[in-house]
Amino acid sequence: MSAAGSNLRVNSVRLWDALGEMALIGPGVAGGCNRQTLTDADSQGRHLFAEWCKAAGMSMGVDTMGNMFATRAGTDPEALPVYMGSHLDTQPTGGRYDGVLGVLGALEVVRSLNDAGVQTKHPIVVTNWTNEEGARFAPAMLASGVFAGLHSQDYAYNRTDMEGKRFGDELARIGWVGTEVVGARKMQAMIELHIEQGPILEAEGKEIGVVTHGQGLWWLEITLTGRDAHTGSTPMNMRVNAGLGMARITERVHQIAMSHQPAAVGAVGQVQVFPNSRNVIPGKVIFTVDIRSPDQAKLDAMRAEVERAAQAVAAELGLGCAIEAVGHFDPVTFDAGLVKVVRGAAEQLGLRHMDIISGAGHDACWINRVAPTVMIMCPCVGGLSHNEAEEITSAWAAAATDVMLQTVLQVAVVV
Ligand code: HGY
Ligand code: MN
Ligand code: MN
């Protein structure tokens, strides 16, 4: 084998089969997945992942947030491990690859190293971060956020889903409260492989995204309070319509994002209307605004403009208005040294690549606070994600995993 295993490649069929098998757990209704965090399906997926890791000769550690760490020993047990990983939880109408490619691609790297009998100085750890999506329990990247010290574990344990169930109770219910102290682990590096979840790589004809930055995000939960009333007999000038307020603010969010183009996005994704009855004017609406930009000034300006717009609409309509920030991270700059290694690996493999800013948030965005971190992306068909029709090709998955393999061989040091 030439120096540092440079001609080593992953087994693309085994990787694709693993992705297909995991997708059968918590299936959606249209070919994708609904394996939401801390559900029985999440637990089932965790057990399958743990089984595969054991079969690959790895030892498993779990922390008190349910983060899973499967270790492949290195020749120097004192050397800080090189981590790879992402998340196995999905959106309610999620795809098969968001997060999952990063976890199972990392497992495939280990399986390929095992096949080739390659030893590394640093241990290698494959990670499954709990509740990356934030769909059931806001905010997103909750467990990696606790690991990186952004949230306390108490805060995380007390987050509730739409049915009022607590994160801590649900984690205990599925039997995945580990014993490790969250954040105690120290890392040589963290590498996250992820599908792009946007259209750029495919449109540019690239196979690899070398992720230099991640855009920042605010999730603002807005509660508007009006008055339930009859949709038929209540005169228009006597209505205190929280649903109308939400509609106007939703439009303003879109206008604000458009006014900050390029590199700014905004939408309302989650809405709870009360009492949600066909012939009752909504007396209360709770909805979440998701605004993002790689530019700190734009991100902060959009937040201020959204809050001002919400208050103005509420005043116009005589509504009560409460705004709570339920998710946030500043724009992220990944480790320049690791970015160079990833770019070099793509070049060495002869893969078409480009630097890219991640539009989506990822666990890597938080881990970047506590360890040198980088991301590798592959295209997805039509840029579609957070949709059951999310698609990638086996070739894209294998190529990006090969880049991760070569990156790990360099950072973990082949012996
Ligand atoms: O919201 C995000 O960007 C990620 O998919 N959780
Ligand atoms: Mn993801
Ligand atoms: Mn996602």
C-alpha cells in the first residue's frame, strides 16, 4: 500500500446497503423517514448502529444526553481521538440521507480500515449526536450544544415536545441515558460528512463540497394572543384575529429576507393555531421564524427587523405578542487546516470540488467551538432535503466518504 493508504477506497455497495437498511427503521409514508428523536424508532436505529459498530470491533460509550461514541482503538491510547459523525434522527417527513450518511459513512470508513488492516496512531470515534434536527424538541443540535457547553443539561432535559413530554423523560423511556459526562471527551478533530441539502454542488457539477463556513441562525418563537370568536357572526371590525397576525408576519419575514439578498433566508416552518377549529377565529397562534445568514450583521439586522415587524402587526390588530429566541448560533468558520486537508483529499482523489458555505445547521457548528472541525458535503438531487423525496446517488455517497477516509488517514496518522 502506498504511503498513508492513499489508494484505499470505501466499499460503496456496503455503504449503500447500510443506508437502505437504516432507512427501513422509522419509515415515512412516501419513501423517506420519520425517525424522530427519542421515539421507539430512534431507539431501534440506535441499536442497529450499535450492533454494526460492535461487529466492526468498536467499543461503545454513551453520555447522559444519549450521544453515542463508537471507538476504534489507535496504536497510541494517549493520542486524542479523531471523531467522525452526524445524526440518525430525522425530520417527520425526512429523507434517508440527512445526517445518516455522516454516521454510516463514518462506520464505512472504519469497516474499510478494518478490511485493509490499516492501523492509525490516534483512535477513531464514530458519533451519533442526539436530537440534531430540533423538530420534536427545539432547539436543533441540542445534544452537541450541551456537549460544547452552549446549553446546560437541565435546560435540555426540560425541553418539551408538542405533547408536553420532557426530553429527559423520553431519553430515559427509550433506555439511552448513558453514564459518560457530556463534553468530557477531548477531540483531535471532528469531521462531519453531510448531504448539501441545497442545489449548489449539483448545479455546479461538483461531487464534493469543502465546507469552509456555516451560516448563522435564529429561531424566534412568536406567540400572538387575540380572542376566539365565531367566524360567521362576528363583524369584521370586532375581530382580534391571531391567525391574521401570523399571516402578515409570515409575509414580512419573507420580505425582510428578500431585502437582505444575497445570502439571507427566512421562513415560518412550525405553526400551532388555537383552537384550530374551522369556524372559530384563532384566539392564539404560536409559530417559529427561522432566519439565517452567513453574515453576522445581516443575521442580527434581520432578527431586529422581524421583531419590530411582529410588534407592529400585533399593535395594528390589537394582539398580544411575545417573542422567545428558541434557537441560535452565530456564523461558523471551520478549521482552516482541516479544510486544506479535505480539499487536498478531494484533489488527490481526482474529484470535482468547490468551497461552500453550509446553508443548514449541523452538530459540527457547535463542536467547532471545542475542537478543530470541518465538514465534507456531497450533492443532493435538485437540492431537495427535509422532504421524503430527498435523493443522492451511490457514487456521490462513496466519493464523499472516500474524501472522509483520506482525511481521517491523514489526521489520525497511519502507522
Ligand atoms: O435546521 C437545520 O439546519 C438542521 O437541519 N437541523
Ligand atoms: Mn442534518
Ligand atoms: Mn436536517
